Amino acid sequence: MRKKIVAGNWKMNLNYEEGQKLTSEIVNMYKDENIKDVTVVLNPPFVHLFPVKKLIGNTPNLFLGSQNCSEKAAGAYTGETSASMLKSFGAEYVILGHSERREYFKESNELLTAKVRQALDYGLTPIFCCGEPLEIREAGTHEAYVKNQLTESLFGLSAEDFAKIVIAYEPIWAIGTGKTASSDQAQEMHKALREHLASKFGQEAADHTSILYGGSCNPGNAKDLFSKADVDGGLIGGASLKSRDFMDIIKSF
Ligand code: 13P
């Protein structure tokens, strides 16, 4: 059985008080509403990590994650945050290769290989993002495009390391646009990615890999998306900033 995961990506939103309020609400609802068998990850900006972790405490199945980490271990890299720091502040997950980082911060597949290495070396679980822009979808080459992102960043991993990876498929045209991929489009891509992973790491490893969908996922469409055989949860942007919406998505399996 692979893990069902719902991860909230706050992106660059919320001040200290807002972050505390949102986290408290989520922690309380999470405990009250008896959620079972879903791994939940909150991924706030760096400055929120420590106070958010204090509120999460040791709540079972509720974890802290970061939105990025450095590809370097330590040293004179002003403004950067290392995987080992994140781990020491209580993070268990790290989102890597988000399309916003690929586009605005020019993160390449090669750079992401180094970030994945850092995350794994310091015991963080990478939530590795992939996804195609609209023009690639319209040209019909989206499967090859996304498979290549996985090949270039992940296919150098050992089987043991690969077993720790979570994949998030986020079609760029669906992010923050309100235009979600249909559940059939998501399933088609997730299935293709699982087959691609199986071709390198074997069927058993691929069957154990959680593949999340991201892109305008909300309480209204999560049930349909999560009902698909190869969709193992979601990476949630906008709707993760509203406690009720986020909880309703968590309860959509
Ligand atoms: P939205 O849910 O706001 O579309 O964002 C998706 C996303 O980018 C999560 O990482």
C-alpha cells in the first residue's frame, strides 16, 4: 500500500499571526475530525517553520515540510537554507522542483538532482514536482516532457534512495488558474509516470511511490481526482490557506 498524502504549499503567503492562526485551526480540526490513514504535510515559508512545528508538536501523521532547500551542504551562500538546518528545525519533507522555482529562479533538472541529494543525505523526503506548460500540452508532447524531468533529476538515484521520493504532478496551466486537470487527464499522466518509474526502478518500487496531483485542487474536485487509481493525494496551493477547505480536501479519499 502506498501512502495517501495531502501537502499544503503556502507559497509566499501569510504573516506570523496568520500562519499561527491557520496552523492552530488545522491542528485542532485534524485532531477533532479523526483523520485516519492520510499523511498531511504543511509547507510554509522558511521563517514560519519553527513556530509551525511548535504547534504541530508530535501530532501523528501531521508533518512539517519546506518549500525549497539549498543544493549545498553549508558555507558562504548568503540567503540560502540547507537541508540539515531544515531537518534540525523539525522538517520531514521538502518540496523540490516546483514550477515556480523552475521558471522564476531558473532551477534546472541538473540543479534539482543536487537538491534531491542534499534532502536525502539529511533525512528529508523530497516531494519532487514535475509538470508541463500549456504549449507543451497543446503540442501533445506532455508525457515525454514530464517523463524527461523525472529521468534527468531522479534516474541517477539508487533504488534505496528512490524509495524515499514522493512525486507531485502539477500541470503549469492548472496552477492558480482555477482550471484543474480533469481526473482522467491526471490519471492518464500519473499512470504514464508510474510506468516510466517502473521501467527504471521496477514495478514494485513504482507501485510504492506516492504520486500527488497539484493544480487548482479544491474541496469540490478532490474526491473525483483522488478516486483515480494512480492519484495518491494532492499538493495544494490556494486551498491550503483556508483551514476548512484544506481539511475537506484531506477528507476526500
Ligand atoms: P493551486 O492549488 O493554488 O493551483 O497551486 C498548486 C500548487 O502550485 C501547489 O504546489
